[in-house]
Amino acid sequence: MAKTDFTALTTEQKAVWSRKLWREAMSQTFIKGFIGKDHNSMIQHITELTKTEKGDLAVMTLIAELTGDGVVGDGLLEGNEEAINAYDKTITIDQLRNANRTTGRMSDQKSIVNFRGISKSVLATWLSDRIDQLAFLTMSGMSYSLTNTGAARGTTAFANLSFAADVTAPTANRHVRWSNTDNDLAAGDTTAITAADKLTYAALVRARAYAKENYMRGIRNSKLPTGDMFHVFITPSGMADLKLDPMYRDNLLYAAPRSKGNDVFSGSVSVMADGLVIHEFHHVFNTKGAAGGSKWGAAGAVDGQRVLICGAQALGLADLGLPYWEEEDFDYKNQIGISIGKMMGLIKPKFMNSHFGSEEDFGILTLDTAL
């Protein structure tokens, strides 16, 4: 005789729980504030498939600036129009999954409804954190076999993600390091970093100039005198180094009203300076968790961070549909399990840069410093 299970969810109810989980997960992600739909967004959000010769794929279209000079006076424009340089990048899709499972009725002593609520909360936190980790590893060009602090993940599913193979190291003309000895940028060789090469305000100012001079497109912002801006991401320790730099401190202290709202006194983790919006985030890649000999510097003993200076279309995020929400019972319904899965993909796009004659990262300049 069939029995009615009042704890089972209908398809519609699963969709409700799935939406709640996704809303909660996205609200907790750090990257949510940088996601947009168009080519002026730092992280371009792809939510629909595009029909291609190879089937329906998640495609990110890069828009490069026009390079021609047009015509002047009464010169003939018809027939001399400049084509928009657009480059399509396919984002590989895979899914992240995780699950919770109760110990059993006697050990649990909670209703299935409470378990659903708790599970939704912890799985949403897990999903948001892993999306942030993957996003910053991708932008930094670091393998998914590493944690964001440089330690080996050991046995991890991340390295088996389909889009793990699309992670690429920073390209030559989008990778620099800071040298305090020379008070200037140098080629991005992490073995040349010394313990003295900590982040300074001068490093950020020079990195911004380098990005603009080397044709990295910023994010258009009509409220800024320069017309565009870049987002900068550094570790908490990197932010501490920056705040201890007298030039940075003086800029904040004297450029804003002397009040409790001044960033020096408020402890702000996001600061606007010289067209750079500087953000502190703990998942910015660094080597503090790396084994001795695997850090930076000539002997692999210097802790460092990979500062990210991001313009438009620095990252592509394919996010297709709601997460899966599935429930299963075990041991004659003595144990209940809830699993979630999210289909997504990430890519740090590259394009053929006509100014260099080489393929370069499109919207990211990496700046390596000591910590």
C-alpha cells in the first residue's frame, strides 16, 4: 500500500528552495558588486546560450576600441567604415555540487523543515565562497589545484572542472611586479621579488599609467574627470602595507574632510584614489599558505600577493539557470540528504592585441608585490 510522505517536496517547492538558495548565495558573494550584463562591466554575466556552428554555447563577446582615424572634411566615408573589433570567447560549463545529510532521527532530533533551512544557509555560504575563490584564481591565472593562499588543495574536485583547463597565466604585457629598489615597475618575474618590494601608493599609480598606456580598457564612468576607472584588489595584509605608506596615508588624510567619515579613521576596505577603486579581499591570491621553497623570491621564501587591476570585461561568468535542489532519504527514511548543484563557467578572456602583435589578457593587469 502506498503511503503519503508529507515531508517530500513538489517540483514547484524545490524551485522555491532553489531560488532562495541562489539569492542567498549571490548576496554573499564578494564579486556580486562587479557583475553586469554589458561590455562595460568588470565581470560580464552570461545567462543565455548563443547558437553557434558547434551548437548552443555560452559566448562572451569582447569589444575592443576602434583603432582607425576615420575621415576628415568632405572625405568619402561610405565604403571606409571601420569594423567593430569583436572577439568571441566560449565559456566552458560545468557544475559544482555539495550535499548535507542528517545522522538519523535520534541524533538529529530536529524536524525536516529545520534541516532544510539550515542546509540552505550553509550550502549557500559554501557556494558563494567557492564562486569567489574560483573567480580570483581565474583572474590571477593560478591553477585550481592551489588554494587562494598558495597551498596545495590536495584531493580536490576543482582541478577536474571542465573550465579548469581554460585558466591561463598572465600574459607578458599584462604582468608586472613592483621593485622598491628601483621605485618602478619591472617585468613580472616572481623569483625577482624581495621582501622589501611591498605595495606602495606609487606602485598603484604607476600600474594605472601602465594599464592606460598599454591600451587596457577601463570601465566608463561619466562622473570621473578621467572618464574611466579600474578596480584594484589586494589582500588584507596588502591593504595594511598600503595604509602604512606615508604617501597613501597623506592622500587620504588631506584629500577628504577631517571627520569620522574620512577613510583613514573609518577603516574603509574600499577607497577611490586616482581613478582606482581599491578593494581589500581575503581571497586575493597570495603565498602565505604555500610550503617553504614554493613562495616567491630567489629562494622561494618571500610571501607575496597578486594585486589585480581590472578594467572592463576582465572576467566572464556564465551562469545558466537556477541551482539544482534534490532530496534523498536513506535507511528507511531515518536519514535525510539534501544536495545542490550549480551549472556555471568562468574565463579570463584574451584577445589579439594589435598594439603588441600578441595575444594578451583583455581586461586585467596583474601586479605582484611582497607581503
